Amino acid sequence: MGLISFIKNAGTKIFAKSEDKSEKVKADLILSHIKQFGFNTSDIQVVVNDDKVSLTGTIDTQENKNKVIVTAGNVEGIATVDDKIVVVHPPQLSPPAPEKQFYTVKKGDYLSKIAKEVYGNANKYNIIFEANRPMLKNPDLIYPGQVLVIPPLS
């Protein structure tokens, strides 16, 4: 939980530039954007205040929580995400996975370069790719300013 920073002028363009949208409309657009990736958002609330998104509610796994955060933050016009989502684990499941770190893509980065930096092995790029699906559809299509989930190695 906490405040995660993003690059305000990078990301998916879901707000039309020609229109001034209310913060309620922006929140609805961000929630729809999150839903398009198949996340269960029935317990997630989105509030937009200028360039800050606040996410509250509950979600099933830490993995899905991290993906929802980066999906909301990787929207053009959003600079920070205030994460107040609680992970709810049914009692029959094993203990929760550790929280994952985030990585902001820099100019010249590619997944194998990032994997070499964070894991010490460029061949582990697919771990990063899989952790960021369905937002990433191709491991070669990342852009500067995009925030990625970096899972711990098992």
C-alpha cells in the first residue's frame, strides 16, 4: 500500500484531449480500462483527483493487485496511484506471495536488459513479460515511462 509514481505524459491515451472530462468521468474510464484486461473490479473503487488516482477495495491476489495498479498508473495524464487495495486470501490458500517491486522503463530499455539489471540474467525477461500480461501483448513493445511489475524469483 502507498503512493506509486508514474510518468504523467506517458501511457495509454484513454482521455480525449479535446474534451475537458470531469474527475468522475476519468475515474469511470480508468475503471473500464482496468476491466478490459479481465480483472475482477467488483470490489475496486477508483477516484481521480487531478493527476492522482486512488484505488480502494479488495482483490483476490497480490499479483492482480500489482497489475491493477500499473494498469491505472500507465494512463497518460496520471502521475501517481494511491494504493489502498487490500488483498483478501481465502483460508484454504497458501500464504500470500511477497509484494512485488515496480520498474519504470527508461529510454533504451528492453525486457532482457531489465532482467539482467534486476535478476542478473537477461534470459529471465519472460518472467517480467508474464507478470505484466495482459497489459503487455508483446515483449518488444515497451515504452519509456511505462511502469512494470517485477516479480521476485522463486
